[in-house]
Amino acid sequence: MKKLLTSLCLITLGIGKLFAQDATEKQENNRLDFTANIQNNHLWRGLIITDKPVVMGNLSYALDAEKKWKVGIWGASSLTDDKDGTHYKEINYYVQYSNGRFYIGLWDLFNSRNINTTVASEDIFHYSNRRTSHIIDLRTNYTFGPSFPINVEADIMLYGGANAGEVVLEPDGSYKKNKYSTYVQVSYPVISGKKVNLDAFVGAGFALNDQTFLYGNGKNSFDIVNAGIKATKTVKITDHYSLPVSMMAMWNPSNKYARIQLAATVF
């Protein structure tokens, strides 16, 4: 009887272990994922989107088992109103491909802050080329490799952006053209593989179809709009939970301002 009970216990433990292992593998292979960040401000390509604290979320679904192709929704909201009473809110949709070194993505951006309704529509479903507040943004970047770890990013606004000045109108108010504002950035890992890592970056802006572009001061056709450094580290909170944090110092020589950003990836 003891041998029988012992055998049954071992079989039960074995089956339980197999199920637990299978559940772990299924969890690890889950294609659906989401993350959340909290930051003291939101800086983007040298622009100050808001100086108020922001919470951000990213929900993504992998279209393939290797998780190279993904679709997702990225959103953000400031935690308090600005002095003028406006409140930053944003919701974006994207499809992207990444193999670790090369990335390409097509993003649909919609920022509901400071929409001038005489120029642009505040309707999130409005995609007319003359008045849409959406921006269709093509994003690419490439990292050359361990021996030459420079990352080059190039992003082009393909469509929309009436509230951002991307749409140029005729005198009668009809659609004339898009500026195709372009942002190019080069970054380099100055310190890597340490407790605290440090990256340095510099970004420039120009327009493919106009003399002025979104990121600059409206005076030059080409300008340095984003330069700085970013330090990252992981803070151990418990044996099972660590908090990735970062500090970035950013200068925009074109618009003549600078900011510090503190950010944490909560999960």
C-alpha cells in the first residue's frame, strides 16, 4: 500500500509539474502584452508636449510567434491641467516590424491638446487632409552592431497634422500640401553593460516640401532641435520586482530651451 501511495504521489507531482511548465511556457509565449510608464513631463523629438506629470500605456499584440510584427495602441494623459486650463491627452495606433537591429513602424498620432477648431477638427474620426488633427508618421531606426553600436533614426510625417501646422492651405482655405516634416537622430551608447548606462544623442529637423518644419523655430529650413544625454538603470525593489528608471537632459538649440525628464517603467 505504501508503495502504491508513493507511486501515486510521484505521478501526481509529475503531472502537476508538466502542467505548471506548460502554463509557464504558454505565459511566456503570450502574444498580448502591455506596459505602463510614469514621467514628470513628455518630451518628443525636441518638443515639449507637456511639462506636467504624465502616465503612459502601451498595449501590443504580436502577429507572429517570433514577435517581430506587432500592432498596438499607445496612449498618454497628463495628471494635471496646464496653466491655460488645457489637458494633454493622446491616443495612437501603430503597426511595426523589428528584428532587434532594424525597426520600421507606421503610426497614427492623435493629440487632443490645443486643437484650434478654426483650423483643425477635434473629431477623432475626422481624416480630411485639410482639417485632420491626426498625423500619419513613418518611423525607422537601425543599430549597426556591437562593434559599431550607433543607432540612426529617421521619421517622416506623411499625412495630416493641421493643428500642428503641417498642412499648408491655399488663400481660400482649400488644401495645398503637406510639409512632410522629417526628424533624423543619431545616438551612441557612451556607457553600456554597467549599473548605470549612458546614451548621447543629437537630432535635426527639416521639411521635404516646405521651408519650415514642425520641430524648429519656424525660421530655418534645417536645424538641430534635440541634443542630450540619457542615463538608465534598474532599481531592485523586491526579490521579484525591479523598476527600470531613467533620467534625461535635453536641449533644443533651435527653440532655445532645455528640460530634465525623470521616467519609470512601472510594469
